[in-house]
Amino acid sequence: QVQLVESGGGLVPAGASLRLSCEASRLTFGTYVMGWFRQAPGKEREFVGFIMMWSGGVTYFADSVKDRFTISRDNGKNMVSLQMNNLKPEDTAVYYCAARLSTSTSRLESDYEYWGQGIQVTVSS
């Protein structure tokens, strides 16, 4: 059974940085896409970004975060990290990592088969 475990959330002031990590177990090395999504209170879950776990680790981000967030990978550990800089109060949400067992990318949560339990990020104004 594939398992995804997020870590690194917390409460930070606006303008600060935070790094989330997601460790995947029982996934075949490299042959999947790791996505990040978030859900703010009272809102639907939304796409944040993804990284291809092969082929140079190409990333893609939602417009709302693309100049502030980056994703990196450690294939040897089946781990990805979401580096969030210049955080804003509107970034407050539960953040989820998710795995898509395909070499084609997607921004749709329905295309991701496995999900972490989510981790809270709160940005104070």
C-alpha cells in the first residue's frame, strides 16, 4: 500500500518561509508525478504545483504561487519538498501531497491516486 506522509507545517507570520516535505513509500522509483494541493477553510481543494519524479524533475505551478513556491525532489529517498517563500495570509490552508502513477502530468486532483493526510499551514497577518 502506497503511503504519503507530509511534515513541516506550522504557524508563521506573513512574509516568512516554510518548507513542507512529503515522503512516499512503496512507489516505484521515478515513474510518477508528485503534486501538491491545498484546501483553505470553506473552499474547495486547489492545485498548487507538481514535479515529475523523472526526466529532470520538471515543475509546474499555479499562477497564485509560481513566483514564490518551488518543488524539489530526492529520488533516492522518494521524497519531495515544497519550499514556500514570502507567505501570505491567503496561503493559509491544509496542504496535501499526492501521487499520480503516470508519466503524464495533471493539475486535476481526480487524476492523483494516492494522498497524504494533509498538514496545516497558517500564515498570520
